[in-house]
Amino acid sequence: MRGPNNKVIAAVGISGPMERLGRQPGRLHAAAVAATAARLSEHIANS
């Protein structure tokens, strides 16, 4: 996540048991996590 000056201020990730996330959670969830981080960055920049 980036702040108003475009510097990285935080990170977003996911974790959980392999039984729920699978062996390669990045393939399933990376796009959603990246999109969420972008939306949060935009919200922070506009507040």
C-alpha cells in the first residue's frame, strides 16, 4: 500500500491453512490481494 507521497507505507497479505488456500494460493488469490491493496492505497491517498 502506498501513502499520499507514493511511498510504501504498509503491506497486505493473506494466510491460512493449506487445506483452505491450496498449495499455490498466489495463483488463486494474488489478483484479489493486489486489487485490494490498490483500492486501499487510493483511499489513503484521498483522505
